[in-house]
Amino acid sequence: TGGVSLDQARRSAERDGRLLRLTPKEFGVLEQLLAAGGDVISAETLLERVWDEHADPFTNAVRITVGTLRRKLGDPPLIETVIGAGYRIGP
């Protein structure tokens, strides 16, 4: 999707053959979004699946991580924000 490939065994990702240097959280968010196949995933769901159960539900960690991940992925933009719902991998 969008030229992105994940190697889950190595916990690494590439976009168009370019290695992405991702933190474990960024990799986890990308993994969840790709697995959703274009469906919207809420920030709350990402927080539950990628962070641990002690994460503050009011934290902006998901928003910050998605922003950093967007920059690392480069253009064309891949992650779409669905206002009031969450995030998804765009077409």
C-alpha cells in the first residue's frame, strides 16, 4: 500500500525501497493502519493496541506519533486523518 512494505520479523519498514527509521511505536501504528486495509482506526484503538494498558487515554501521544510517522513516510501523503473518527491509510 502506497509503496510501503513491513518486515514484521525484523520490525522494519520501507517505502519505495527506502528504509524508514521508525521507533517501536511508529512501527506499531503503521502496522495497525496497514492491517486495517483502509478502514478507519480511532486514536483510542491505536492507544490500546500499540501502547500499554497504563497509557493515559487523554494523551496526545497518538497524534504526535502519527505526525512524526507522516514526515518519515514522505510524499505523497499516506496517512489520512478522518475528523472525529481516527486515521486510515489513504487510497
